[in-house]
Amino acid sequence: MSQNKKISMRPVSIIGVGCTQFGKSDSSIIDLAIQSSVEAINSANVKYDDIQSIYLGNFVGERLANQGSLGAMLADRLDISDIPATKTEGACASGGIAFRHAFLTIALGLYDFVLATGVEKMTSSSTPDVTAALATAGDMEMEMYAGLTFPGAFAMIMASHMQKYGTTREQIASVSVKNHRNGTNNPKAMFQKEINVEDVITSREISEPIRLFDCPPISDGAASVLLCPTEIAKNFVDNPVNILGSGHASGPISLSGMNDLTSFSATAIAANEAYAMSGLRAKDIDVIEVHDCFSIAEIIALEDLGFFNKGEGGPATESGITALNGIFPTNPSGGLIAKGHPVGATGIAQIYELTKQLQGISTNQTNEPETALAHNLGGVGALSTVHILGKTNGTK
């Protein structure tokens, strides 16, 4: 039975954004969250006392940084601790979920000013410890205790896509090449150096057929956005960005539960919800940020989101359709692969980049976009959020 009901929702806009440098940081997890939050609040020209609620996305803070209660801790450090502060956890989609809840509480009239922040501190831990922590996003009872890791899971997904659709290793490698190229123009990206297809294919094997340059780096970082009702947004900034659509869905948490290893059902469902809310389709989107947790994940996301038919994402990427000057420019920030992947921050960092794109002030600016789409994924498709944004007075 459908749970979607027609309810009255008021338009919501983004009036402030902030993002730290991604990479290895000497700052603590809470200091990272403070840095991006302060930037977002100050750029929105609002008073701290105006903020009525906080949503903070974080996945492995308790395990890797020995710190819980991050939502309340952020509110306390910002000296607004009398407001509700909620931590959201949805594996690597934690940030996207925080953003969605911030959007919904304003859209439904509960609050007028809500801060959404995502943060993760990962580089202080060893690679085995990070790998084990991230594995908790999978099905521990059915798969992870047997030794499966996320590189192993996505290796099977990549092999399945190659076998089913004839996707080549070179086509998949072109995702990493493009995203590293985009990262060279992003001062906040962890990696700012170009690579080529040969570099990807000959880099160290992680889990066949996945190589090192198919993967995002372990990273520290935080990103924040401040939202308010659209009707008052221009009282604070000249160029707010409107939230046109929002979708959120869950799917199988294990590979064994998936009907098709080459598609994530949660992405398609969340996308359909966001498209329906916005009145737009994939063909109407001008710039895209997707969850490239591995190079094959970008190809599958673009297919699940409706930009390409199944099996066409690889050839499209190789041909330049997703390049900065292509029809569907994808991951101008450098994506997770080049920008970095502090998992709790990723979903909101995507919104940060797309807000800058729609305002025309990104360091890697595409050609006058009016609409944008952000896709955040958790686990092997266990959770997904999709958000569609629009330029003020510029939606198609």
C-alpha cells in the first residue's frame, strides 16, 4: 500500500553552505562540524539564536572517533543547546538523510531555520579498523561475518555489470579519470592530480576487478547547509537555491537480497519520489553529483536515476557525456573518488557543490545550470536519498 499522501508543503530554500577541506585533518570530529556549520550560518546572514533545530549526519563517530551525541554536542558548542539536535545514521547516506529531515521539518511548517551538518573523522584510524567499521553498513549476520567487505561487494557488482552488459574495464576507469580531472579544480578536494586510464587499470588490486584508483580515499571532513522557507529566503541572501524535490528509500541490505546486482532499487525509488515532487525528469537536470563510492557505482547510479538506459552508462562516460562540458556533467566536485569520502559528510558536501553550481560560483563551474540533482547511497543500496535543486527564478 502506498504511504504517499497529498499534504501541504511550503517551498524551502538553501541560504547558507559551508565545507571544510577534505583529507587528513588535525581537527577533532566536533571541531570539523563546527567549522563547516559556522561557515554555513555566517554565509546565511542569520543569528545563531534563529536556528531552531539541528540534524547531524554521522556514521562511524562512536567507533572511529570515540564520540557519540554529536548533534547535541554541536548545538552546545554553537551555544544554542536548548534546541532539538538529532543525529541521523544511514551508513554513507547519513548526510543525505540529515538534509532530507531538515528540509521536511521546514516544508511541513515545524521550523523556519534548520541547520544540517554531516561529519566524519576517519584518518586517525588504521585501514583495517576503517574497513571493519564501514562493514557494519552491511548484513553482519548473513554476509559480513563470513568475510565480505565493501570493496569485495562492489567487485562482484562491477563484475556482474561487465558480464551482463559488456561494460569494459576502460569505460569504468574513465569514471575515475574524469573525477580526478574535476578534482584538480576543487581546492577542497583531497586529490588534485589528473590520472589516465592506464593509471587506473594498473593501480594496486584491491578486490578483482576493483583497483586502487576505482576507490575513494579514507578522509576527514564536514559540510553544512542552512535552510529556511523560500518566502523569506531573499531577506537573508540574494541568491538562495530552492529545493524542488526530495526522495528517500531503502532497499536490500545484503547482496543475497538483491534481485539484480547491477541496480540499486532504493536509488530508483528515491529518484521517482524526487522527480514527482519537482515535476522534472532526468532530461531536465543540468548538473549532477552522484555517490561514486567505487567507479562502477557512478555508472549504476546514472542508469538507476534515468540518465541512461541500463548498460549505457559505461559507453556514455567514456564518450564524454558526463564530462564537465558534456550533456550531463557529473561530479564536478571530483566526486568521492577525488574529493574524498568522509562518509557522514558526503551527502551534504554534494549539496554544497550543487548550491555553488546553481549560484554560478563553483571553482569548477558548469555552463549556467538551472537545475541540479544529488544522489547519496548507503551500503550496497540499503538506503538512498535523491534531492533536486533549482536556481532562483531559473527552474525549467
